[in-house]
Amino acid sequence: MESSSRTNGPTAMIEPWVEAVEVAIGELRAWPKNEIHIFHHNDADGLCSGAILTRAFERDGYRVHRLCLEKPYPEVLERLFEEDGQIFVFADFAGRIAPMLSGLNRGRNLTLILDHHAAREATDPRVHNLDPDLFGLKGDRDISASTTCYLFAGSLDPANRDMADLAALGAVGDEFFVEGRLVSENRAAAMEAVRQGRLEIQEAERGERYILRTSRGELPCDRFAAYLDVLGGVGYYRGGPEVAVRVCLDGFSEESDRMAGELEATRTRAFESEIARLKAGALRYSPHIQWFHVENRFSPMGVKTIGAFCDAIKNADWIDPGRYVAGFQAIPDEIPGFGPVALDQVKISMRVPAYLEGEIRRERAMGLDRLLPDATDRLGGFSDACHSLTAATTVAKGKEESLIEEMERILETHSSSPGG
């Protein structure tokens, strides 16, 4: 077990963020309602965030309604914000769309955003954008959504610091390491979990391994996070996110094991079939991008699956290491727990091979957090949670090729500009 407090980055949460959280909590305490609506993402980081917030608010006496979303689609938000006097909490998304939420809210609901993606300032005083990106921390390096929620929960009540292990689990699930190690606020959360005896950090050949102490004994965080990803992503339309949150809070069950096993088998078959298609010639190329479309072939798995598939193939020997990887998947017109909604959109997920990742980190190539949202905006699409190395947005069906062309235009302009 490691005893060092090595952080490789900022060692303490920026004070202005703490002050902003205290203001938001003060307004929360004064709000006349004791019901909270939590909206969270369906990957391991988002599921851990939903679990942390659920337990923290329930401990504080709130009645919690939780809805897992693959994305905070505008069509969903417009319906939600028809309400007045509610408390809405968004976790692991929505940092970038704070201006949109402000326009929908118009001072009528208390809204908290606990994201870690690239963010924009809110324009409504009742919308508190607590995304640490606005306070100088990088979401793809320093802090995950789960750590953001853990720190918020600790400000709500210091007793919630007993969920440091969930913060570390979510951070490992997002895989944003520096030289194979968690750094900054993610590391501080992990070290707190170590101090509590819930986590062990082991030296590995390339960085560190993070081992949780669970009801089943010791379990590597990366394996646990993969288990949650399967439940939340592959099982999105089968109740998987609720099962995953219960695993985070109460431990494994026969139901969770059976569901995870079935979903994993479904995903493996779908991935093997799609890889065969791509290797047979379905992968398309533009000057800087290699891309494909799975249409509805990943159904009934959630659209988070297209990102997982891009992750799975991004460093394969048949992938060009110098081109961005992009995959499209059709989005069903129904959201579990919310009902039918006319979306008529496709999701694009993007990843980068290891070589291109290095170029982006050295600022010799454009990060996805600039490239994809800019191109999506030009086509009237929806962009929310994007990092420099992983990103996803949505556009109307039929605009897939136009989106690739817009990105190529942006990349050409960038490469020909001074410093590009």
C-alpha cells in the first residue's frame, strides 16, 4: 500500500469553488421543497456520481428522484423546465449547456450542475454551475464528476466523506491518469479512501493499480468500473443503471451478476460482428478522420455503447494511429423512466489512438473538446460533455457526412493558421 501523498498537480480544491458550493448549499437549505431530482450519466463515473448524491441527499432528509440520461437532450430539458419551484441536480454532464439551462429556467427552479467537462458560465442566478472547469481544474486530468460530487457531498455534511471510495472508483472508470496515476483532486479522494481502509494503491509496471475492498474481497477498480459500464451502458434500456447504483451503494447481488453476464455476452457478440464489418471495408476515411456508422445494429444497447466500441478499437493494428476515430449510432426515440420523445438524431462518439493522444497533449493537434462541438454547432446539433481525448455530440439524422466535412474544414483552417 502506498503511503505517499504524491499528487503531480494542484494539491487542494480551489477556494473560489468551495465558496461557490457554500453559496449553492445555502440556497438549497433555504429552498421550500425537500424533493430533489437528480439527473446523471450512465458510465461508471456518472453512476458513482448518482450514487454519491443519492446517499448524501437522503442522509440530509431529502426525497430523491433519480433519472439516468445518456445525454441531457434539449427535448428532455424543455419538458423538465416547464416545472416551477423544483430542485434539479445534474451530474457528469450539463456544464457546457449552463447558458441553455439558464434560458429555460428563468429563475423558476434551483439548479445545480456538478459536472467536470468543459463548461460555460450560467446566466441565471438560480443556476449554479459548479463544474470545476470554470475554476481552473481540468476534467480530463484533475477531477472526475464522482470526485466533484464527493467534494460537494462533503461540504453538505462531513459524514459523506465515507464515500471517498466511490469517488476514486468513478475517477478510475474515466481513465484520466497522468503517467498511469490519479492526480490532483482525484488522488486526494483516493488517498482519503486509503486512509479509511477502503482502497489499496499498488505500484504497477506503468503507474498504479487501485484495489477496492468490497463485500467480495479485493477488487481492482478498473474491473469494477467495467462492470458498472456494462450495466449502465449496455443495459440502459433494461434497468441497468438502477441496478448499478444499487451495487455502488449496497454491494453486488445475484441479479446484478446475472444481468452483467448477459449484457457482456450481448456486447461481445455485437462488437465482434462490427469489427468484422470494419475490417472488411466498412471503415471510411477523410484526410484526418476514420469513421463508421453502426445504424441500429447495437440495439437494444444504449448509445453509450458507440463510445465503448470506439475505445475498444482505437489502438487496434488495423486503425490508422494518425487519424481521429469517429462512430455514429442511431438514438432511440424513448428514454427509460421518462417516456417517448421525438429525437430523430444520431450520436457521434470520438476517440483518439495513442499516437494522436500524445500529439493533443503536446498541443500539436486539436483536441476533441474544440473540434467536435464547433462542427456540431455549425450544423445545429447538440453538444454537451466533451473532453480533449473523448467526446460525443448529436446531430439530426442525415447530417453524418456533413459533420465529418465540417470537422475537416475546421482542421484545415487550424493547420494553416499561425501556431496551428
